[in-house]
Amino acid sequence: MQAISFAEKEELVKFISEKGVKLLNLCHIAEDGRLKTLSFSASDKSRVYEILDFGERVDGSNLFSFIESEKSDIYIKPNIKKAFMNPFSNTPTLNILCDYLDENGKPLDTAPKNVLKKAEERLLSSRGISVKALAELEFYIIAKETSEALFQNLSDKNYHESSPFSSFESLRNEVLVTLSEIGIATKYAHSEVGQLRRKDGVLMEQHEVEFLPQDLAEMAENIAVAKWVIRNVCAKNGVSVSFSPKVSLEHAGNGMHIHFCAIKNGSNIIANPNGTLSEEGLKIIGGVLNFASSLTAFGNPTPISYLRFIARKESPMHICWSERNRLALIRIPLWWDFLGAQAETENVRKTIEYRAPDPFANAHLLFAGMVVAINHAMENPEEALKTAEKLHINGKGKGKRFKTLPKSCHESAKNLWKDRKLYEANGVFPKKLIEKTIEKLRAYKDKDLWKNMADKPEKIEKLIQQYIHYG
């Protein structure tokens, strides 16, 4: 197993021949964030060249809600710089990540990856700023216990626990090794706080994989591929996994916290030379907070996403920021300031943490929205700085004076409608994509869902189960 980047298609064809590759998988990331696969026999060299040159036609309406069925043909084109041997196939198989093209062979303007590209190009051309990010991907491993556990832990006391109190340490380590072998750079992995044993004998144990900072498009792809890897490693070991924002009402939910920084002229501009938060960093915080209510449309796309906010468990609810407080929407984690100049050897160690998103997020659109927010902040610095000053929370403040995040998809859609011109400015987010996103959110009809279910925990648990394998 290895990650492979081919400069020329002839190199790829030679690799197929020398390594005995039998199958070629064109992999692409659809609206639901899952890795999709189109498979070809690799035995015919001329056919392989044809696939590499032209890609293949697919039904876009079954991949994206904003593509109409009467005009649904789009192309997927392999990116030969993004390939890896499939670690789960018994037959030697090469996976290649693909881009989406329209009927004219141009980048599909509504494809999330291309929306992100437009947002980044706009920020870079207007402000000379690029953004790097990493994600903390949380998930629950789910298994039927066949015998009584020899070492039982207390519920929701699993943070950084080791074997034998953590039952799936070896499986998580297999995930870490597999990700490395296919070229996904990780920072670390550990058991997370959640652990519960249900009455039906099912153990649900929470874990996390955190990645190293990458360009936004790279990070969005890494998230999708990592979820594919985690699911396959679990299936191989006879267990299941869930990325749902809530797997049980009373237990910790899965978040996907995003750590990000802004780079200009090779320097991380969110920090001053003395290691304090810079004015540019404050603008960025203010910009993201100004967009926070509508960013949930991309970072929290299901009713279960909002149950995570309402139920708390170290999940944000109020629109505010803090240096340390984990209940704040934006948090400034420790920056290794005590190392002085040594800390600068890793320019991206100093980050801003955005804690609202969950693993159901469409990462490309979420990142695109964040870039739009940052660009807007740079174009309106006084407004952004005023917001950052007003929404700062000190110490252990409870945030009672701050607005809350949306409590439903319905409310999120309302906020996206209000802010849509900000996203559509400069042609970054296509109008059709915004409209379809609003339509999808409204279709859940969850305006008063959690209020009506407040005293019906059985119904809440039943609804949660419908989303266990979503995303």
C-alpha cells in the first residue's frame, strides 16, 4: 500500500503493469461526503489510456441535489496526482481521486470542490491570503459484546483511555497506520470521552483521529477518504462505526472541530511575533462569528446536528469566542508560547479552533463558507473587529448575553437565506446551490422538532438511530 503521485499518465500505466494492478477505481466525493467508486478492468492498456484521457460520464442528479435529472450528465476526470493502492481489496486495485467536469469539459461550477477553489482564489487574489486547516474527526465504534467486559469504565469517562479500558485501541491504531500508508498525514489518534454500554449488549466507544494541517481542498478530501478507511477497517474487524453528531441522547456527540490559520507571504498572520493573537486574527474571528449562524447550513446539515448543540456535552451553543473555554464557538488553543522562537519552526501550530461543525458536514462547502467569511472580514475590518470585541468571553463565563447557534435545520436555512448574497458575491457560491441547500434544510420540517420531543426520549433515540450510518 502506498500513496502515489504520477506526473504523467505513462508513469501510471507503467505502474499498473509492473505492480500487477487488475482494477482501476475512479473515486469521487459526492454531496453526501462519501467516497463513490466507478470500477474498470486494468487489463487493456489502451482502455486505461482512454479512461485517463477522458474520464467517464456519470449521472450527476444522483450525486448532487442541485443537478436536474433532465440534464444530469456530467464527467468525472481522474487526477493522476491523487492515487493510492486500495488497502481493502483482495485484487490489486488502484484508486484515483477525480474532479467533476460539466458538459463542456470545464470544472463543474456547482461541484463543492470547485466552489471552494473559487473562494480560495478570490481571497488570494484580493488579500494575498491562503488558509490551511486540520480537522478533528470523532466517531463511535459499535460492537455487540459477546461476553462481560473484564475492565469496565464509567460512561463518558473514556478520554485518552488505554487498553484494556479502551476496547478498540488496536483497531484505532490500524486506522492510523492505514491512513499513513495511503498518504493521509495524521497528527495523532486517541480514545475520546464517549463510552456507553446499552441494555441490548452493544458497546459504543468514541475515538478521534486528528490530521496535520493541509490546504483546504486537500483536507476536505482527506476527511472523506478517512471516513471510508475507518468504515472499511471496522467492517474488516466485524464491527460498525458511526459519525453521527449524536449516537445517544445522554452521551457525548461527535464533533468535527476545525483548526485553521491564515498564511500571507509565508507567515501565519493570526499571531503576533510575540505569540499573542494579532489584529488580523481578531478580524478573522469576527468574520467567522458574523457568518456563524448561516455556516451551520454546510457544517451541520441534519436535525441530529442541532441535537448536539442543544444537549451540550462540551458542544458550543453560544456565538462567542474565548482563549480556553471549550463551550465557546471559537477557541484559541495553547500555542506553545513557552518555546519562544522554536515555536515558529512549525508555522501552522498556532491556530484558531472552530467548534461547531460535525462529521456530517460537507467539508468543501464548509471551508468555502469560512473563506468567504474571512474575505468579508478583511474587506470590512472595522465591523469584524467590533464583532470580535463584543463576542469575547473571559474565563468561565456562561455566555448568557450572547446569541445562540440555530436550533434546527429550519432556522439554519433561514439564516442562509438572509446571508445568501454574501456567499453568492463574486460568483463564489452558485445561486442554484444556495437555493437547493435551503430547500434541503427546510425539507426536514424540524422547526419545533426538539421542543415537541423534549419529554419523549424514546422517540428521540429512534430518530437518532435513523442517522447512525448517515454521512
